[in-house]
Amino acid sequence: MFFSRHKTRMITSTEALSGRKQPAFAVPERHAVLGTPLEPPFPKGTSTAVFGLGCFWGAERIFWPIDGVHTTAVGYAGGFTPNPTYGEVCGGRTGHTEAVLVVFDPEKVSYRDLLAVFWESHDPTQGMQQGNDVGTQYRSAIYYADDGQRRAAEESRAAYEKALGDAGYGPITTEIAPAGPFYYAEGYHQQYLHKVPYGYCGIGGTGVSCPVGLDAGAAGDEPPRTHEEWRRRLSPEQYSVLREAATERPFSGEYVDTDEDGLYHCAGCGNALFDGRAKYHSGTGWPSFTEAVSAVAVELIEDRSHGMVRTEVRCARCHSHLGHVFDDGPREAGGQRWCMNSIALDLERHQL
């Protein structure tokens, strides 16, 4: 991460590095998760979308599990320098933002659905940064392929800006522009969080739901859009934990000692998080699990509060705080301890 002031000033074409005619590196042939080709030609009938929403490691992981997505890749878009390298982009002299290419089947998932995921997965009001990542390469961006995508992007921006404003956020700063060349990033960046499951993510949403997309509320209850709506839905104790990242007292929670089969859902939105079969007695005073139900059910955020460096666990759907994950769990089960707050969970018990 770079923090010098010039990192937030967009360069002009005359200031940009000259780049190169050919890529400086090879791109992996296939997606490490989906097994599909990373580069064209793509299947007939598929469409492409290009989004910038901060560090592309975390951004790509958000899109590849979506039903109807054929493949994803990370790269550089919206700038001037042809075939740049990661170091050049981070140096702020290419004009590119870190971007995700999404190849999708519009018969299975619409572009508006992808826009809803895009808006809800980051904070589009931050200008030339995303969270602690500062620089023009972290700016929010939508690069449209045609007029239909442009109209959908602009309409969704207007709708989401209103929702954000109601929640106390400022205006959206997302760049919406025609899609130019998409330059693939180096191989080690592709599907990074699959290769390094608990590596740096840097992506976090606002918790405000986007009022576009056919499936925006398909899983569980529709998440609240404002702080006031959250307070009406949750008890004061739940609000303190889920929305303000507090921690309940050890051995005080409902699920500390439960052994029942079932599925633990987010108490804020109903998103499925943990299988009861992955639960174990850690003796720490909080319900503990060896794994989440999937890599996309949760989002992992670096937490430097209270003078420590920890990995915070949030619900990937409503971005509520759930707890932390540590590397002191049972070795035979992978060595992780997902230490959750009972009050952040709802147990759906299996019927016998």
C-alpha cells in the first residue's frame, strides 16, 4: 500500500509510462476454481463486465461463485499504459485501476444482478481509495461494453446513491466509462484468495442494500439499508455486536455448548454461515467452528483494533460483524478456530 499524496491524483496520458507492445508475463490458461479459460474466445452467448472496486484479490472472489458466471480474471483497466505490470500500476503512472473481468451467461444472471453485487461489496463514495488501500488504482469503476450496460450502470448508480444518502453516506465517486483494453494481471494475482484462502482481502461494503438486481434479496431476509432500520431489526445487544463489532461476554451466549446438527445463519440477514457438524468445544467461551460453509459465505478483514492484528469475520451478504478466525484450532480439521459471537447467529435445527 502507498500513502504519498500524489497517489490520489489521476495522471494525464502525457504523464503515463509508455508500456510495451506485448505482455511482460504469461497468463494461466484456466481459472483455478472454475476450470474455465481465462482468456477469449469465450462461449457464444456470454457477455462481459468489467468492475473496479478496490484490491482485485478480494473483488474477484465475490464474483466467481455466482451462478451463471463462466469465468473471472483480474487485471488493469481504465488507464493509458499498454500491458502494464503490477509494480507499474501501483506506482501510479499508468492510470489503470485494479479491475475484475466477469464473463457471464445473461440467461442465468443479469448484468443488473452483477451491478447489485458490485455496489454492495464496496464503498463507492471513497474516491481514490478503498478502505486502507489508497491510490488511483483502487478507485471504484464500471467499464461498460455497450449502451445497455451504460444505462443500467447509470440507473443503478442513481438508485444506490439515494439509498446511501439515506444511510448518511456522501455522493458516489464511481467512474462510469466505456470499456477500453483489459490487461490481464500476473498469474499469481489470478484467483489469489483461492490459492491463499486467508490472505489479504481489503474489500468491505457499507451494509446498505442496492435496490437493483433480481436476486438482491433471494437469500434470507432483505438486509436493512440504514442504521435506523438495523436498530429496529436488532436488539441493542445484537446491534452492538453485528453493527459495531463488539464482543459478547465469554460463556454467556446461547450456542457456546450446543451440539445439535443444523445450519447457523447470520442473525442480521439469514445468510447461511456454518454447519453444526463443523462446531467443536474450544473452551474459549464462544461457539467455535473449524470452517465456514463456503469461502463466499463470509468475508475476512484485517483488524488492527485493540493493539492487535487479527482476522475479522463478517457476513458476506450484509457485512455484519460475526467474530474472528484464529490459527489455533484442531490440527486434524485444518487448524483453524472460527470464534463467533452467539448473538450474531441463528441456528436452524435439522428435523429428525
